[in-house]
Amino acid sequence: MFDCAGMGFANVQLDMLKYLVNTVREYYPCGLKYIVVYEIPWLLSGVQKMVYTMLPEEAKKLIQFMNKKNIHKLIPIENLPDYMDGTCQIDYRKAPSTCITFREMYSGRYSDKELERAEDFFRSNGAIISHDDESNNNDITLN
């Protein structure tokens, strides 16, 4: 799902979109039922049409353009988060305790100083990196 709510021209990266579609098509040909593009602003409808014409027919069949009024046709309301007018009670802002931490994922590849800079970046963009005493994991919670 691509949540495009609040998106503007500054957020459009056609190369990244093309890469994602090609990756899914090449590596997950049977594992994808559809791609949901959620709440694309009317301002970007021209970009939407341009990108859509560049896609192969099989990719076009996968794409579903949805909004708050029709998203429940694909995803039951009890599985949608509150910001999509759903009733799901799972806290989507918190990473599951089974996820490895950022440091575990990238230690050895980057220096401590580089990891600290990356963590500072996440914090400055709304992520709260905290210590979960029960599971002894660092959880990332998005606001």
C-alpha cells in the first residue's frame, strides 16, 4: 500500500516507483494480489495518469486507487487503522517486539557515529526510539 495522503509534487519520485513496480513484478510474480494507492491528491492526477501509461498491462491490473470512501471494499474495516476510519485496535505506530533493532540490522556495516546520525535523523522526523524493558529491545514508535 502506498499511502499518498498529504503528498505533493516534492514527494514524487518516478524512478523509485518504477523500481518498486519492477521489483515486485520480477521477484514476487505470484505473491501480490494488488497494489493499493491510497488517497492520491487530485493535484497529482496528471502524474498518476502518466505513470499508469508507462506500466505493462499486468501491472495495471494490480493497481487499485482507493480512498476513505472505498478502502473498506478491499480491507475489512476492523483491519483498518483509525486514520483510515477503521476500527483496528493494534497500535500501528509501534514496531512488533519480534523485529530486530536498527542497530542490530546495521551494526558491522556502519560505524557507531553513522548509526547515531541515522537515529538522530529518525528522531527528527517523528520516530521515537525507546528502550522496551520487558523485551529488552529498542522499539521505534512513529507519531
